[in-house]
Amino acid sequence: MKQLLIALLAIAFVPFISTAAKYEEGKHYSVIPGKGTAKPELREYFSYYCPACRRFESVLPDLKKALPEGVPLTKTHVDFMGATAAENQFLLSKGLLLAERAGIEKAYNSKTFAYLQTDRKQVNGIDDVRKLFIAAGGDGAKFDKGIKSFAVVSQAKRNKKIQDKLSQGRYVKSVPAFVVNGKYAINSKALDQKNFVEDYKNLISYLLTLN
């Protein structure tokens, strides 16, 4: 019985060992100095001004399905794109945080991508972000109150601080970019381009097992 149990455990660990051996630090991912997140997470750094980010929206459901139960996929909007002032990009970040709290983030993302990339319009201040929030199904009065709230402003500033650290350290050099547990930055260029989504999911699963 003991020998059978050992044999079964050995078989169970073969796929994990194979996956672990496949991915290399410095090639497939980089380790970010410092402490990671308190809880496991997959975080996407993206921009509404980025066409590749918009295309990647169709991949996100597959990545979410591959995550263990209780592990969220969280989006952080960056402000370092050259299409407009950083202040306008930061306003969109705050808008996203408020949309998440209102439960309309999917519609907000869709409306904002279309506004900037399909309609070729510009966000030039808080009024434009407010219109996008309302177009996504949000309430204007709640926007006016929430966009200045301590919770939204504080979270936006925290995200900005982390984004700056990752950008300056060259861990997030372009978008879309994914970071696991605030500790492991994925290098998507090193993944199998013929089996890209599956390779992405496998690497994420592996990184979630690391300390």
C-alpha cells in the first residue's frame, strides 16, 4: 500500500515538475525585489490608449478560468502612454476604480476603448471621464461623489506608486503586462507564440505556486 501511494504521488508530480523545468527566471519571468502581495493575485497593467490591450481583452476570460478559486484578475490602468497627458490617464484610472465599485467595469472598459480607439476622441478632463462612466450605466451623482472619495483617490495613488516602481525598474516596460502576486513579472515575448494562451496560463499557474 505504501509503495502504491508513493507511485501515485510520483505520477501526480510529473506534470508540475515538467512545467517548472520549462520556465526560467530571467527568461520567461523576472523577480521583482521587495515584498509581494498579501494574497495571491494576477494583475494586468494596461492602457485604454493601447490597441494591443484592447485585443487582449478577448484573452482575459481564458486567463480568469485558469486561476485557482479565490485568486482575482485585477486591472491597473497606467499613465505613461504618450497619447495624452499623464493627468488625463490618471483620471481614467480613477474612473475604472469607481466603475469596479459600481459593478460596471466591463461596460466602462468597452466604452472607453471604443471612445479612444474607434471614435478617435480625446479625454481632456474629468467631464469626459464622467460621460464615459454614465455611458457605461453609472450614475452621475455617484460619480461626482465617488471620484473624490478617500477610497478611490487613495487606491489610485497606491496603484500609481507601484506602477512607477515597476516602470522605473523595467519590470513593466510596455502594456499589456502581467504581474503575479506583485512579485513575478511575465515576459510574454518568451512564450510559445504557436500556443500563446495555453503557455501564458501554464506560466501563471506555475508562478502562483512560488513563494
